[in-house]
Amino acid sequence: MHDFGDVFFSKEFVEPRPLLQALEQPAGCVLLIDEIDKSDAEFESLLLEILSDFQVTIPELGTVVAVASPTVILTPTASAISATP
């Protein structure tokens, strides 16, 4: 009997979201992450992993390393800016 478990956890079945797309751009890109202060802890952990080495580990696929380092722009919400003295 054929084991299909490894087939479904392959590159063909991963929907590349903007962060993964940014790592895979051959000419680099600008990655804008707006209202970063509204993000949850899980996203912050993922973002820290990506920005520290421009790579991310996906358990089913392994480590995806940036072809060219993206330029990253982080912005807070307007209320966070107005709340600072």
C-alpha cells in the first residue's frame, strides 16, 4: 500500500503567503508589515525567525532561505504613535 503522508506535505501543497513569497523573490522585494503592534505572539515569533536570518523553517518542508534579503518596513498603528510622548 502506498503511503500518501509525505505527498501532501510537499511544496506543491503549500500556499505561499506574502512572507514566504518575500523570501523566494530572486531580485529581493520590499516587505511592508503594517500595524505590527496589533500582531499576536505567534506571528511575532515567526517574524523574528524570518528577520533574524532571512529564513524560516516549515516542519513539513524544511528550511526556506531567502534568495535575496528583502527590505523590511514595520509600521505601528496611528494610535500607538499618538500615545508616545
